Amino acid sequence: MKAFEKTHLFGFVAIITIIFFSSCSKERQEKTTTPPASYVSCNDFYTNNAPQVQSFTIDSLGGDTIKGMNGTKIWGIPKTIFMYASNHQDIIYPYTLYLIEAYSMKNMILERLPNIAQNKILQSAGELFVTAYKDTNTLVLKQNCGLHLWSPSTTTTPDASMKVYYGFTKNVNDWNTDATQTSDYLFSSDTVTKISVNGNGYSTKISKLGWVSLNHTFNYSTSSVTFSVNGTMANTNNIDLYVILKNRHSFVKVTSTGTNNFPTGEPVTVFAIAKDTNGQMYYYEQDYTISNGLQVALTMTASTEAQILSLLGTL
């Protein structure tokens, strides 16, 4: 009887041992086969933190002056300069004007607009979005009628070389100084657009609602810069990589790692944003001077959304 019990005891222990080691082996296997976290799109980061859309109700007989939260002024906005986009008929009061201001590098990046026109990098003084509605109906400016704007300078001294650019060139996400080349301009010529330095900012008259930016091109020779990403995280194409041109108040978004061309001798900040499948945010920030053959290897650092927004505010 004792021998029988002993034999069964050894058998029971053996079975438990096999199950235990099998379980451990399976656990180790599952751990080693679990894929590492990968980068995912940061679209919601931009959507949640984009500059505020400001709205203004226009209900007087004209001559109103609107002031945006970042200093934009809009004046001389009677109903007579607007018409319905659908049938080109006149409107009646009240109507609503909407404004987005993107003067800082942070807000320009969060708006995800290009800073390139006809393959030329632009020196920028900011971007604005101005549109108007009567109830839910889109309004447009009539021919030869313009909207007066004043924009604060992003530099100590306003740059007299600035020009008005409209977004966006037909079929291309590209700025253009010629309103007639944009996708939603109704007329064959533009006799309205003007810009001049006024105090510590710029007075402009725009012929078209929508995105407007103050920019000018500059002469430069190009150097090839190679970008790569350190680490084993997958889907590095989801890293949003920016080259900030510090002396130009401008940036270029790098669409892919590899070799890209940038202005020779320009001091820049390379700034990258990413998020993984677990919602963890990452960033990279480093200063460089553009030179031919420059190699930039990004090492992404774990961070928080609040810290990344703070860093964007310092660019």
C-alpha cells in the first residue's frame, strides 16, 4: 500500500512539474513573440491642439473693427462687399466672420500647413484663416472688393519684402501670390491685393477669403541632409519630422527619412513628434547648421503631450 502511494505521489509531482515548466515555457514564448510597440498617426494631437477658431457676429451698418486674440485687426467690413457663394446674390445682416491666427511657430506647425511655394522655402510672418457665413451659407468677396487686415509682425522690425500669399494653388497644397491660380477664386483677375508695413505690423487688403499668409522667398543654395531614426520601433513613417529655419520664422516638414535638400548655412532646429500604440508621446529636438552631407539620427525620447506643446512654444 505504501509503495503504491509513493508511486502515485511521484507521478503526480512529475505531472505538476511538466505543467509548470510547460506553462513557463509558453509564457516565455508569448513574451518573446509579442511585437514591440510601433508608432501611429499623431492626427488627434494636432486636431486637439490646433489654434482656436474665433467667431464674430457682424450686425451693424459697417465700419466694424474686429480684433483677434493674437492681435489681428479686421476693419471696414460692411455686408456690401460679400455675396453668397452659391448664387452670387447680396446678403443682409447679420452674418458671421470666422478667424484663425497662426503667427507663432507652434501654431503654424499645429495647423499643418506648408511653408513652401512652387518648391521654394518661404520666409514667413504668419498665417491667417478668414471666412464668412450667412447662417450656414458660405460667403465670398465680390469682384474688386477686398477685406482690410492688420497683422502684427513676428520680428522686431517688420519686413518690407513680405507679400500676400493665398492658399492653395489649384490641385496642389501650395501657396500662391496670384489669387486667380487658387482653387476657389471666381474671377480672372485680381486688382485688390495689397500689403505695406504699418507701424509694428502689416496692413493688407485681400481679395479672397480662406487661408492667407505673409511670406517672401529668399535666395539659397541647397545642401543634402540625411535623416534616420535610431531604435527598433516600427512604422517610423508616422514620425512627424520638422526642420525649423530659425532665422526665417519658417519650417519644412520632412515627408520621409533619407536625403532631403535644405538651405546651406542656415541654423535650424530639427524637431520630431511621435506617438506609439499605447498612447505614449515622444519627441526629438536638436540644433544644427545645414551643411552638405549632414547626417541627423533621431533618438526619440518618451514625453507627454503637455511637454511637447511647451517645447513647440519655444521654437
